[in-house]
Amino acid sequence: MSETAEKKQSSHLEMLENLLGTMKYGSITLIVQDGKIIQIDKTEKYRLKS
């Protein structure tokens, strides 16, 4: 793996960690094409207490 590819992978992992750390309920979907992450979808849910 090249140095550029390693930096991109590290950047993607940091982004995922940030997304996971800021959400309480929801989901994160990774879209992969040719073995590379091309899109990250985040769906966040808010629980309402009655």
C-alpha cells in the first residue's frame, strides 16, 4: 500500500471515529467500489421521551 493510500485510509478511519463519537442512535453505511470507500452515509435518530 502506498503512502498516499495509507493516509486516505487513516483519514477515513478518523472520520468514522468522529461520526461514531458524535451520534447516540442511528447507523453509518459505507459504500465501497473497487475495494475503496467512495461514500459514507450517516442516518441519525432522535429518541423523544413522552
